[in-house]
Amino acid sequence: MPDTITPGHSRRQGRAAAGRRPPQLRGGLPVLGHTVSFIRDLVGLLARARAECGDVASIKVLGRRIILVTGPRGQEEVLRAPDHVLSPKAAYKMMVPVFGKGVVYDCEDARMQEQLMMLMPALKNKRMRTYSGIVAQETEQSLRAWGDAGVIDIYEYMQSLTSFTSSHCLLGPEFRGEMSEEFSRVYADLERGIVPIGYINAHLPIPAFRRRDRARARLGEMVSEIVERRRESGRREEDFLQTLMESSYKDGSRLSSHEITGMLVAAMFAGHHTSSVTAAWSILELLQHPEWMRHVRDELARVYADGRPVDYASLRELVKTEWVIKEALRLHPPLFILFRAALEDTTVLGYQIRRGDWVALSPSVAHRIEEVFKQADGFCPHRYGPPDQEDQQAFAYIAFGGGRHKCLGNAFALLQIKAILAILLRRFEFELYGDPIESDFHGLVIGPKLPARVRYRRIVTDREPVTAGTEGVVEETAKPDAAAAGAATSAERPFRIVVDRDLCQGHAVCEGELPELFSVVDGEVVVTSEAPDPSLRERAEIACRYCPQRALSVVDR
């Protein structure tokens, strides 16, 4: 069997953890503590806590102690901690009104895990190979109303586009066809109901929560109507909705319409908000850094010079484009805070975490640590290429979280944004319109401050970009990109595979790349040889490189 890495987090049950309490940020008010800053400027509060207290800092919000942990070592300890010690489910009860009672964070741990695994078929390697063509088609369709020149709000455009692409890819053409202005309005009200005060009390009688609850009820009605029509017709589709309709728990019970709605909402959240924010920031950052716009345009011209379609294989070759997207995510992580609730006493970096404390990680703060990221406040996409490859440092880059609860849709998000940029930047020239480029809060998501307008002008060429069809893409074998091939050693040295079982989520990318060596059984990767043929080494390194969780590695044997 291959080597296996298991979590080394210390567990302390029934007794107080050793160590000292984390230093507390100054400036709190009696009783309220840091509550006012928590509500008004949470990112500023977290940055101040890091600057004043270091890697571990304590703040108080309405009597609750929140421990901010920053830096790769501390982030790894938190993200590898067992759920019964540091629990995401207990921390995200604010999502219960959004997903619904009895869905994900309102379940017992075992049932929640079963539900999350029901999301995986939509995000596995085989289906991922079909999505690029769908995204490209949706993008082309959205451009029909643009004309040859004009002005758009790039963030509003990306929000609309990614809602269509995500629903089409993840939920199927039928659900995409049901999307209307009402759906967009309802979904927006649902997203805007996720605000920081919800961590304190998600049921306060405030307008945002009232709109959220009305939106969730209406969305449930809309989804139930679609499910009922499909059941009455007897028609079957190869989409996520069908998967949920046919899914059952280990006890044999089927998902209710209420649970299906909650799972669909969870899938939409996974595929929409990160993509819309990051796609908009990628364009805005490129417009502020024309040298990188030239790099990306040159790469697109090279990859698509022969009229290749925008498909899974060609997107793999957009290495610099991916660097740009990763850098936009580093500087502007949509989810700026991640929480865990301490269910037991434990320690992080030697500091006491007591039962009842909350532990927070902040990508917005972690990604600006100068000791981890050189020129941390600058836009430097080359940091992801050799020799630095700064995103390779374990648990330093946490735009999608990390550990076993890393965002399931991270690979889909990167693929989706690359496909959108590949179409837009080959069809149009863009320039800033003059609006201030600033960050703003949208619920718990940091997006560009509205308006974020850009001026566009169609590029006149003899050849229009080719949009991939969706038929036959599933069976396509992706060509390794130049960077991957360059990174892989050409020497056929004996090797073995190391599997980090704590990270593997069963995306099956490795199986798609190298079925001779990898298979996925019951959601876990199986390496079929302890001593693989050395001739497979280069392909094995590429398979490990593309693992969304980085749960695999090749080492010399």
C-alpha cells in the first residue's frame, strides 16, 4: 500500500489544555467587547488583531471569545483538527435558514457527511470534462447583446453570467431553463441574508433576514415544481438534480423535496459566489496591470492559434491565466473568514483553546503576511511559477479553505473562470471606466465596490473563438500542459505514491489522468501498486499536480 499521512492534531478530552491563553486585542468595550468593530469592519478588526498580537489573537464578541489564528503552521493545526474537537458544523448554524432545517449544518455528523458526498458526482473528474464547453457556450450567448462597443458593470455581469453557468453545469439544462428574473432576485435575497451578525444570532428581526426567509420559502416552491414536473413526465436527465432525486441515505430513505432544495442551494453557493467575485477581480486587476494583460493575451493567442475550442484540454494549458486568477483570489478572497467551534479543550500553537471558544482563520489576513508571500500587498502572479511557487507551501494559501473541509468546488471555480476569460479577452478590449476600484462587503463575501464599470470594444479578427460543444467531451483525454510536463521529471526513476487520507475528497482526477495506477472506491483513492512502473512517473506527477486537494505526492523509492 502507499504511504499514508494522517492528522497529528493533539486531542485533550475531559481536562483543560496546557499552555497559556492567547493575547487579547486591546480596545474592547465593557460587555460588548469588540462587537461594534466585528459588525462594522470585521476585516479591519482581524488585521489589527494580527498586527498587535501575532499568529494567535483573541477578541470578544458579545461574551464569546474568538481566537484568530494566522500563518501556515497554525492554520494547518486548525484545518487538520478532528471535527469533534474543532467543529465547522457547530460554527455555521447561521446557514441553517439558508439551506433549510435538516440539511448539511442542521444534521448529525454522519448524515451531513452523506449529504456532502451526494454533491460529489457533479464535481468529479468525468463531469468536469464537460463543463468547459457549457461555460463557453453560456459566455458566448451572454455576449450577443453587447454590440461592438459599450460600458458594463463587470461585477454585475459576472454575477449574472456565473449564475447561469453554475446552474447549467451543476444543476442541468432544465433548471437553467427555469431561471428568470424572479429566480435571480430570490437567489440574491438569499445570498444577502448571510451577514456577520448572523454568527451571533441568525434569527434577529432585521430586514435582511426577513428577505432571506421569504426567498428560501419561494425557492423551495420553485424547485419543488421542477421536481414534480420531472417525476410526472418520467424523464431522466444526466444532471445533479436527477442525482439528488435518485439518491438515498444508507438507511434506504430518499431525499425529500425540502432536502433537494437545500442541496441545490448548497451546490449553487459552491459554484457561484466565488466565481463571480474572482472573475470580476481578475479583469479589474489585469486592467490595472497591463503587462500581465499582455502575458495573458499572448498565452491565449498561442493556445488558440490553430482554432482550438475552449475545452477541458486547452484550458489546462492556460498556466499564466491561472496564475492571474490565483493572485486575484489571494488579494481578494471572497470568503474572508472561516470559523470552527471548540467542542473540547485543545491547543493551537501552544495556546489554550477552551470548549466554547470559536477559532477563526482569515484568508484576507493570512494572504498578506510578508514572511509567507513576498510583496504581499502587490499583484504578482509570477509568484505561483518556478522557482517560488508560493501556493505550494502547505496551508499558506487558503482561498478555498483547507483540510478535509476544503471547498468541494475549487477545481470547478478555476475551470469556470478560465473559460470565461478565454472567451472575453479574445473577443474584446477592455479599459477602466473611472470608477474607484475598492473592496466592499456583500454579505460575507468581499466583492468589488459597485459600480465597477469597464468600457469594452470588440476585437476585429478573421477568426472568431471556437466554442466547444458538450457532446463527446466526457471521453476526451486531456493533454498535459507545458508547465506540467516541464515540472515532471523525464527520468524514469523508481517512485511511490504518498496519500494524505485526511485531505482526499474523492474527486477522481487522479483516476482520470492515470487509471493504471489510481482508482476511487467509495470516495477514497486506491493506489493499485506499491512499486509502480517507473515509466508512469511523469503521468503520476501530473495526476498529483491536478488533485484539487493536493492529497497525493510522488516521492523517490
